[in-house]
Amino acid sequence: MADKYAEEHKVNTNLPLQCQVQQVVARLSRLKHDGFKSTIALNVWIEKRNLPEIKQETFELQQTIQTELNYAIHHLNTLKSEITTLQTQLREEKGKNKKLNEQISALHKQVADLSFEDIDYIVSEQPKQPTKEQNEHVQIDRRLKEPESKERSSCTSQIDQNENLQDCQEIQMKDTST
């Protein structure tokens, strides 16, 4: 019975800290009020009846109430320490945030101090890329300056021979026609 009662009154640790604190405080006040009333009523009733099993149940109920109160107090103290830790972390984060805001302000000031003349100077300093036409001329110049390779020279000599052969044939044709 005591375990069932304790299970029903546990604090949901998934809730935000503020809600947990409110639950614990509400339970403490309810337990204090109910426990006090119950103890007085039971003691009066037991004294009138003087039954041993009722005395035992009363004792168990008082132990359960005391256990719940101790648990609630312990949980409340744990929550207080967590709140203190979170407040400390919040102060630290606010300090970091202040430093970041100062850095951002300094960067904004630097950007505001830049003038268009500075930007024009930076752009004019960058090397200009050659146009497509200029690239083609450079490639042709390179090819012309390269020494002829064996394949290229053999092709050239073959072309020369073919031209000579055509010239000879033309001369022969002229001679036969005359």
C-alpha cells in the first residue's frame, strides 16, 4: 500500500523545472495539511476504539506521509541546486553574448568605414583575364614557334610531293594539248 501511494505522488521529471517545483510545493502543502488532519482524526478514533490493527495501519500511513515529505523535500533541494546552476550558466552565456555583440559592432564599424575608393582600388589591382580571342592568338603563336615534329615534317613533305606531282601532271597536260 505504501509503495502504491509513493508511486502516485512522484514528480514528473520530464516537465520544466518551474512546473516540477510547483508540483513539489503543492504536494508538500497538501501532505502537511492532510497528514496533520489525518493524524489527529486517527489518533482520536484509535483512542476511542483502541484497536491494535488500526494502530498498525496508522503507523504505516504516518511512515508513508513522512517518506513522501522527505522525498518531496529532497526533490525540492535538487531542483533548487539545478536552478542555481542554470542561473550561473545563463549569466555566463549573457557575458559571452555581450562579447559577441561587441565583436559584431566592431565589424559593422569596419564595414561602414570602408569607402568605394578602397573597393575600386582592390578591383583594379586584380589581373585581368585574357579574352577568348587573345587566348587563340597565343596558342597559334606557340604552335608556330614549336619545332616541327617528325610526323608533322613527314606530312609536310608528303603534301609537297603531292603538289609537285600535280604540277607535273598539269605541265604534261599543257604539252599534250599544244
